Amino acid sequence: MESLSLKEKAAPPRLEFDDGSRIITENASISLTTETGQAKPWEAPTTARAEAGISVEDFYEVSRLAHEIISTLFLQEDGTEKERGSSSDDGFSCRVALQFPDELLPDATQVTWLMEDALEEAFLALCQRKTMEFPPLVFILGDSTSSGSCCPDEMNALHLNADILVHYGHACLSPTRTVPVLYSFGLTQAKAPPCAESILQYMRKNCTDKQKLLILYEVQYHHIMNELQDILTASDSNNLLESVVIGKIPQHDLEKISSCSTAATGCCGASNASCAKDSELETGEKSVESNSACCNSQSSCNASELPADEMDSSGASLKNRFIIGGLEVSSDLKLSEHILLFIGDGTGDSRQYLNTMLRTSSALSTPMDHWSYDPTSSVISTGVPAFVKRQLNRRFYLTQKARESTIIGILVGSMSQRHSRTIVSHLQQLIEASGRACYTVAVGKINVAKLANFAEVDCFVLVACGENSILDQERDYHLPIVTPLELEIALGQKDWSLAEYSLDYNDVLVNVTPTKDTENDTDTKQTTTQDGSPSELDDDDDGDEPYFSLVTGRYESSKRTAHTVPEDLNLAALPGQGQITAYESAGAEFLAKREYRGLQADVGVEEAKAAVEGSTGIASDYGHR
């Protein structure tokens, strides 16, 4: 009996979950009154794709992504099919998570159905099979657990054991820890020839010598960059361009990340989580060894067997990368010899543009000039905008405010990024070594009301991607929120005028010397100075020495609240003879002084009452009508 094709088999039910957005996006017969008194039907909001008049298949690049998904999960580098077993325990050949920003959600359901069909076609074509034994599971991620929609939401994808994540819309291009990510930035109506002609025309009028051009861009214009580079090089009749360098989308070794996560269980019968347990504890990364190696030797799953560059999840794997605004350029590139041209929205509304300008506005990393070209208006602007200079002044002020803090909170904006746990550990050591109290919190979506609950904290350091390290409306917050680099400056590890300013915490990890045994050697926190030489935090410094505050305009006393205990200290010789008398906590002391401490049980004071069933239903109808 011939095997049934995939379409003839019982396909999994396609369920549409209604979170309340359906009634917003569908065409409803709601009448709105215009100024003339006439009623008009309510219309669903249009997406960027609908406004551009591009089909769903083309705008979301369904065919390209389907082929890349099959190649990543099912094929090896030589094109042969991977050994994935003859059956699937959960009834699906693979699990694909789709992440959409809010403005593209109206198209999410249609993209999901198209992706399922495209995955089957790509599998049959690339793997040279007649049928696909098990169907793929394609699902849409719900509310993001990250601080912004630009970050790949690995945590949500892992809730359904996703093998791969497809991120749609604008992206910060931050690397994930365990789940490979594919991007679709969406197609725009921008064309390379008009863009190239505007650039060359401007250079003919304003440039006399040959120039080196470094082109960075908003990721939505990625699809025209190769063509733009070719046109600029070929059409330069006046020989004004010595070289044209285009920023690239960083590659993060998807095969190495996905090799241990494409199946629910490892080859040795244990789950992938237990198989890579030791590796995660050591480096925060899953083992890159194949499942077959796991069967042959137990030590293959340990981090000690990994290459040195994989063991070091911070500095060693980052020093060879030069990231500006999420895009990668050669580490040998001399920025001072190039003109930086940014293609995209050159206003403060573009987080990628602001990130790029702040990264290239410091004294140590400044290009010959800053240009920006907006394809929608075909206008070229030059120089550093005034809002960037105001932002730098604001960041310097917040850094000085952070210097006066006694209790510092580490605000984790996302745990999906690859080196997030490494930077949190580094910041904890840095704060504790400075004699200040440290608390680590994760509140999901960050807003003023949530942070107001931590009244005892004097300053927060935000661990997030470069585009979300500066919060929207940050002046509304009651306390300073700084970046990891700004905290290092506030604690005296770096100097503002000598540091290469960056919102990306990966640039901070480049100068961190990793220690193999942080638990047994916590008193020796080693960093590097401005010239690259190692320097330890000197615990013998006089912590009571006052300093001049640029915020108050007078000398202030040190904010050190704790002191490290020397290893050779004889506790028995002290008046207390080494006996523990009290546990001091800056947060607990502050809480004890507050009149309101939140909900309290008051056991034995108030009468206990039985729980009653509450209302059920959706927000618009709890069954009371």
C-alpha cells in the first residue's frame, strides 16, 4: 500500500486564538460620525505591506525563509540530509516560531498558513523526498518577554520547544543563546539606482578628493545594499570613491547553536537539557558537540572539551567583531579614514540611527564626517544632529548621578541574548567590589510604575540590547537608568573622555578578563584599563576619601556601604570574637522604615474567609449581561 501524502493525512487542526485583537482588526459594522454628520464604517488598520501594495508572500519572504529553515534543520554543510531519526515523538517534523511586531500582527495568521505549505515544498525539493512523513508545527509568539520587539524572543520560543525562530520586522540583530534565528525585515519600495544617483550627485558638488565610504543602514533597506555597492563602484565616473564598505548582518553560527536543540532528546537517551547541563553551568551556552559525540564519550558534553573560543562566552568571541548599530564591519577598518553614510530615517525616531551616532561620536571612534540619506525624501544631511549632542549631555549627567548611588539595581531587560548572564555577573562583581549594595531584578516590560516599587534603589543599570538601552520617555523615571558602560565610568573603572561610548554591553565584555573559577576567587575581580593592561580593583583604596560631584557642585563623601574582609583577618582577635551578631541589608533597612509594605497576611489578626468563584469571560463581557 502506497504511503499517503502529507495533504491526505490528518493534518493538525489550525486553531486561531483570540486575545481580543480580532475585534480590533476585522471589518466591523461600527458607524463613526464624521464632521458632516454622515456615518462611515470602521476600517481595520492597514499594515506596512498593505500600504506598499506588496503581496504577503513577497513582503514576508515566505519561500526564501522556508528554504533556509529546511537547510538549517535538515541539511548538513555538504547538502546531505542530517540524521534525525525515522519518527517524531510529538508528531511534528520541526517546530518553527514566528515573531511579529504589533504593527504586523494582522498578517500573522496568513503568513503562518503560507509558511506551513512552503516548508513542505522546500523539504520535498531540498531533501529529495516524495513525502514529508510528519507535518511542521508553525506557531506565532504572543506578548514578548523582552524589553522591545526588536529582540528575538528566545524565552517564548522555548515554551513550545522551537527548533528555529523567524523574526519579522525591524531587528537589533542581537545573538541568542540556544535557538537559531532567521530574519525578514520586510521589503520596501526603495530602489538602489535613485539612492546611488543622489549620493554621487552630492559628492560631485561637495567632494574634491577621493573618499572612503562606510555605508550603514536601517535593516529594512538590507535588500538593496549589494546592488547599491555595485552601482556606486561602477558609476563613479569622476573617481570620487576610493572604496565602498557596506555593513553586514552578523552571522552567529546557526549550525553550532542548533545542533543540540533540533530534537527533544539527545542521542544518549537523555534530554538535551541534562545532556548539556555542565556546559550551560560553565559558559551559559549549550554544547556545540553533535549528538553522536555525546554517545561516544560522556566528556563530550562538558565545556572543558569545547574549543577555547567557545568556552569564553564573552571577550574572546567578541574581540574579533566590530559592531556599529547592529551591523558588522571589519575589525581592521579605520573609522577615522571613512565618511559614515547612514541610509534610513536620520531623526531621533530611529533607534538604530541614534545607536549608530552615539557609537561613532566619541573621541576615539569618530569618522571623517557623518552623512545620512533618507530614501523616502532623497535628502542627504551632514554633521552630527543636535539631538545626538543633547543625548550625550544627558547620558553624562545620568552617569554622574549614578556615581552618588548607594544601592544599585541591575535591571534585566531580556534573558534571550547570548551574553546577558555574563554581563549581569560582571556587573554584580563590579558593584560589590565598589562597596555598594546590588540587587538584580527582571520586571518584563519596563515602565515607570514597576520601577517605582523599588524605592530603596538609587540607580538602575539596564541590561538590554543597544536599541533599548535608552528607554522611551526616560525623564519620567524617578531615578537614573544607565548602561553597563556608564556604570563602569560611574564606578571609576573608565574615564568618560577616554572610553569608546557604546550602548551595546558586548563592547563592555570585550575588555573583561574572564576568570575560570569565579566562586573560589571572588575577591579578585580583574578588568582592563584604557590601554588594555589588566588592573584589579584595589580593595586598599581609601573608601572615605571625598570626591567632587558635578551634580551638586561640592565635595561628597564616598558611597561605599560595605567593605571586603581581608583573607588573613583573625576574627577571634576582634571584640566580637568572630561571632555573627546581625545581618545587614540595605533593602531590608529601607523596607523597615516604610509605612506601607504591600499586601500582608496578618495571620491571627484578621478573620480568614473562604475563597469564592470570581467572574469569568473576556474583558468586554464577564457574563453579567
